[in-house]
Amino acid sequence: MNKLLQILFFLLFYAGTANATKIKGHVYDKQTGEAIVGATVVLDNPRRVTNTGLDGTFEFKGMATGPAKISVSYITYQTITKTIMVEKEDNEHLKFYMESDSKALDDVTIKSNTVSSTDQGARRLEKNATQIMNIVSGRSIEISPDLTVANVMQRISGVSIERNSNGDGQYAILRGMDKRYNYTLVNGVKIPSPDNKYRYVPLDLFPSDLLDRLEVYKTLTPNLEGDAIGGAINMVMKNAPGKFQVNANVSSGYSQLFIDRKFASFNSSDINYKSPYELNGKSYTAIQNDFTKGTLDYKYKNPAPNLIGSLSLSQRFLDNKLGVVLAGSYQNTYRGSNSTFYNTAVNGTDAYAVITNKSYREFSEQQQRTGLHGKVDYIFNQNHQLSLYNVYVNLKNEQLRDAVTTTFNGVYNPTLGNAELVYNTRSRLTEQQIYNSTLHGDHKFFDGKFKLQWSAVYSSAKNDVPENTSISLNGIQQNFQSRRLSLVNTSPVNRRWERNTDEDLAGYLDLSYRIDIGKNKLDVMAGGLYRDKQRSSFFNNYTLAPSAADVSKVYGVDFQNYTDLNLVVSNPTGAVANPLTYDATEKISAGYGMFKYISAKLEIVGGARVEHTNQGYNLLFPAGETFPKGQQVYTDVLPSLTAKYFITDKAQLHASYYKALNRPGFYEIVPGKVVNEEFQERGNPNLKRALADNFDLRYELFPGASEQLLVGAFYKRIKDPIEYTFQADAVRGQDIYYTPGNFGTANNYGAEVDYIKYFSKIGLKANYTYTHSRITTPKTTRTINPATGDIQALSVNQERPLYGQSEHIANVSLLFKDTKKGWDAQLAGAYTGPRINTVSQFLNNDLWQKGFIQMDASAEKRFKSGISVFIKANNILNTPTKLFIKGTNPENNKINEDLVKNGNTLVRSDYYGQNYLVGFRYKFN
């Protein structure tokens, strides 16, 4: 009986397969020939539905032989219907070429931003771009684990990021060139920085869900501003599509760090945003009651869950002439870190530093990030249109840092039971914001041969740190237990106000005229810009100390809460009379001329840019500085030449040369000093701008709609590079300052590989960058004078990599996409190799950051109703930031804390914990 059933089953199976087969197909964009991902393919009679995969393919299995009708549809494309004959075997591989269904207005095409923000659109822009560039599409950003632009940047080839104190990305390093060597654009317009010292923009200000795409320019053409030796970052904001769209999401999550410990906070609601000096006049004598108690009112509890949400609305009106888009984002997150820091010092003639004490620090930060974007554009006709867009971002960061430093008779020796302790708690509110408003016009004349573009821009940036409060207390450890905690007798409480603002007024003008030379085309272009930047900087601080009779007060005995302390203001009129209170200006005038020649096989763009800089500062309270006022005026000619050779319609060679500069920041040329926690900083009024010659060559292959292979090499020769080093005061040699300087000529070269490949539902994104750089800077070493036997300091030159440059950077992302079932998932890993974190004044004592791998993941499930559910997980390996010194002092081997490995000495470890987020998204279009 069993054998009979087996025979019947075999016959039925054979009969079924004899009359069933499968068909495969591919869907392309008819204009570009690129595969379309996610197109809906419908088979009629019986009705079956599928979607094209990441490579544009689809497949139906178990088909009955005979005629079948197939229809293919996709947003912004015309639906295609085709009837085929299904054979038993060897069915023809079907190909569908879809045409755009964009709405036209007098030959002006209105394209949906759902196309421009896709991976296909990003690859198309990279292929057609004059500059060598990399692009992350809006859709890739949306489904990635990243919430801010800074974290998105780490996925791009040749880019590494610097983390802030809570582990989030903050600044981008492009091709081994420190963050100072690049600038940031919004919709092609440069924005100012709220940073209190430097020009570069903190990229963690920008929520990633406001972007249509993120562009990174690795080369420049004459129509781009010339101060980008490393490159430029352009954030393209959401645009108004051809029809009504709604995109909303909300999510919540938690940090693993605060499952394991409490979140520390303070009462910031009553902080004074102005110091007593500003509120009451310069002659006012401040007392303790003039200062907020809330900054010393600490709370330790579990934080509320993180809350993140965004909403964007867009529509076109008046027969598509008027387009409007409004977008907003809000993120309220609780982050932090646990940090162990070993302070070091170089003693005697030892070649390497010895550990003197250990600090344990806990950071707790509440970040409230707000982003608003609005754009209105009006198309008069095919030749004239105007647009007005506004961007506002704000990051409010409330940070509490608890720290305890342990010392045993001037060194760190935990085997001893008795130790001197210093407890330091800092409560700080930082608010940074950027606003940009741009009115832009596009005009065509003479049948479109002559084009005129202009922009009128107002931008502002602000950084405000009001009533930054720190308190220090002494402690005594006896028999490995903390027994006593008392106020230090010299200024234990410090209140500091810091504020700076930038205001930019700028105008842009670009002209171009097209000349037809047979089948070839020549564009002749000219234009320029003028920018007037005004900066103001304010600094004031007060110190408070116990009276002479209260120096021995003990915590837990004489006082229970820091808000109950009876203190006297040591400097009642404040310290506003310092070099960090100043005004500064910068006026940039620029003009360029360039040409663009296009033939069937070749595209050449060349020309030159001239930039005139007039930068100056005025100290409002000079205190004996040699240069209370300063000015730098210079003009630079910046030539460039770019060529593209089209090997095939999918492969090309891309070569570029350009000259660029890097201007000092205002803070860097103001001759004032500021006392930080570990060292003193001072500006350098003699600091010069850096100039660089940049060479690039890249082979570019775009085999599919969303696929690419980019293989390139670059070389940079930098004259007068700007680096920070420790330098002795020219007059008082015992004073050491961390100060910027110019150091000869530096070289930086490397190679990049960027690969994207899709296999139906599986995708692989990978890139690798090798970078090698060299710069020579002075260092101090110590030796014994043979004549006197005394220890003497000698200055020697040491060759090293550029600050912040990692030799190896790599990214690997494994993608899964099932368009039929609505799944998107990715596992993303980023590797950053070792790099210099701090340049030491002593030979062979630079502080290095250890190489690390950060792993993130995300997944999203979409439903037919337009709702999707997603999850994001960051830092799932809990990767720490670790700093080390190459080499070790024999004394450090005595510390039984596993600090010395492979000849290196670990001096700092920062752990941030994992972060989880779950939410839902709604889309209507």
C-alpha cells in the first residue's frame, strides 16, 4: 500500500511539474537603463503579486503553461501591461522599460522627491556629478540605525567621526584631514558654526530625518567656496514633490547605561542666562544669592524613556506652480558615559610618562534636539522660478559630570590604603542653534542658452553656556574606605558664563552661457560671492570659597547639601575683563571663471577662483596683550581642473586637481588664554592660513541602478598646516600652552574602494580607505647636562601622522529587503583605526585613540495601510573609546589594573552603553 501511494504521489508531482513552470523578469528605467527597485508586478488569472528585488528582478514560480497577462507599476512611472505565452521550459527573460509619469508645466518637469531620495537617484547623481562625491540617499538614511547627520557620515568611504562625551558622532574627518579642513552646506549654501572656538559645524545638531540626501564633495570646482582641503558636506533638505505627501514617525527607547546605573541631573529651570555683571552693571559687587542654587541641586534617578518624532507635509498648488514643504523633528534623549582617566606626567629623563592619579567620571546628558525646515517655491514658467527656504536647528544639552580623582602621595598606587581624593561635580547647560534663510532665483534667457542664478542669504549661529557650575571637594581615603569629604580652601565653586554669536549676510551670483560646437557643448561660467560675518564672544566667571572659619567643613557632618553652603565671592566684580570677550569680523569677496566642455567621450571642467579675506578682531578688555587688535588680509588664487572620460555608458574615469585653503578660526588668532581642566589654551595672532594642492583619480562603475564600484586614489600637499601643540611661553618659559601653529609642509595620500552589490533580496555595502600622512612638529625631550649634571630640556623635531588621521577606515553593511512582504533590515559595522587624539609637548608621548569597531542594526516592517514598525539598535557591542600612550614607564607596570599591553599604556576608557529604539512610521503619497 505504501509503495502504491509513493507511485501515485510521484505521478501527480510529475504531472504537475509537466504543466507548471516559472518566469523571470527585470524592470528598468527607460531613460537611464537602470533597474527599478520595489516595482509592483501583478500576474492575472490567477492573480499573484510580487515586487522587484534590489537588482530590479522578479520571479513567479509554479506557472501553468499558456497565455498570461502581467502589469508593472511604480510611483511616478506609467503602468505597463504585457501579455506573454508561458512555455514548459526556457521561458524568455522578460524586460520591462518604464517611462516617467511626471507632471509637466510648460516643459518644466516636476519630479517627486521620492525618486531623488532613493538609492537609484543617489547613484545617478554620483555618476553625473562634476565633483568626485559620495551620496547617502534619504531612503537609506530613513532605514539606517542613525538619528543624526554626524552618525550617518560614518557610513561614507574615507570618513571617520569624532564622538562627543556620550558616544554620539559629532564631527567628521574626511580622508584623514581633521574637521577643521572641511565646511558644511545646507542646500548648497555655507552655514556658520555655533562652536565657541572653531569654524567647523557640529553635525550632531542636525536630525537626519529632515534630509532628502547627504552629499560629500571630495573635490572642488571653481564655483564652490575654496576653504575645503578635506572636502565639503552638503545637506539637501526635503523638497516639494508633485503631489500631496505626509511622512510621520514617532519612537521611544532606552539606554542600557541607565539600566545599569542612575541618571544624574540638576535643576536647570532657574538658571540665569546673564551674569550679575550683565544684569546689574559692571561695578556691581556680586554675592552668593546672585547665583542659582539649582545648578548644585543634584538628583539621581532612572530617566524617562527617550522620545523621538518627526513630521513632514508637502504639496503643490495652483496647477503645480506653487510648491510647499514643512518638516519638523524633535528628539529628547538621555545619554551618558562611564570614564576612567589616568593622568600622567613626565619626570626626570624618563622617556615615557608615569601615571600620577586616577579619575573616575560619570557623564549624564539629556539632549533635546529640534529641527525645523520650510520651503516655498514658485514656478512662473519654464524660464523663471523663485524659492525661499528656512532651516532652524537647536540642540539643548544638560550635562552633569561626577568625578573623583585618587592620588597616593603624588603618584597612583592603589595598593596603599590611604589616599588623597578630589571630588569634582560639574553641571552645565549648553544650547547651540543655527538658522539659515535663503531666497534663490533661477532664470533662463535666449532659449535657455543663458542662465542666471542668484541667492540672498542670512545665517546666524549661537552657542550659549550660562552659569556653568563646578564644585570641588577634598576627601581622605583611609584603609581603602572614603572617610572624609570637605571643601577645598581655595575657590571650590566656579560659575562661568560663555556665549558667542555669528551673523552672516551673503550674496551669490552664477552666470552661464552654452555654446553648441557641432555635437559637442561648451558652457562658459562666471560668478562670485560676498559674505560679511560678524562675531561676538563673551566670557565671565566668578569663584566662590568658604570664609576662613569654614575651611574645615565636612560633608555629611557640617553640611548635607551643596545648596546649603555659606560661601563668599572671591572676585565679586567678575572676570569679564579677559581676552575671551571680543568682537570679530570677516569679509570674504570671491569671484570665479570656469568652462565646461562635453563631448561623447569626454567632459572637462576647468577655471580658477579668487578669494579675498579680511579677518580681524578687537579685544574689548585688553589686559597687556601685545596685539589687542589684529587683522589678517590676503588674497588667494585657487585653480582647478576636472576631467571625466566615459569608457562605456556605465564606466568612467574621473580625475581632478584643485587648490584650496584653510583659514584660522577667530578664537585661534585672538591672543588670549583660557584655563581648561587639564591645560591652558592660548590663541596665536601670527597664525597663517594653510594652502594645499589636491590630486584625485577614481574609476567609477555603475553596473546597476543602485550598484557601484568606485576605486580611487588621492594626494594632498599642505603648506603651513595648522596643528595644536604644547608650546612654552616665549617670555616665561615655565608657562606651557596648548596653542595652534603652522608646521612646514605636510603630505597626505591614500586609496579608497567603495562597493555596492545587490542579489535579489540581499545587499552588500562595503568601503575601505587607506590613508598615510606625515607632518613634522617640535617636541620636548629631557637629558642630563654632562657638564653640570642637571636635567635640561631640549627641543627636537618629530615626524608623525596628522592629528585625527586613521590609517585604516572600513564599513560593511549587510542589507535585506523583501519588497513584497515589506521588510528592510541592515547590520552595519564601522571600523576606525588608531589615530592621534592629543598631541603631547613631550617626545613619544602623544595620546592615541585605539582602533575600534562599532556595530549597529535596524529593521523595518511596512504594512499596506502606509504604516510601518521599526527598531534601531546602536553600539550593540558597547564599544568603548580607549586612549593610550605608545610605550611605558617601568613605574606603570606596578599598577595591577591591566594598563600595560604590547608596550602601550592605557590612560583612558569611555563606555557608553547600548541604545535601543522602537517606533512606527506613517506615509501617505
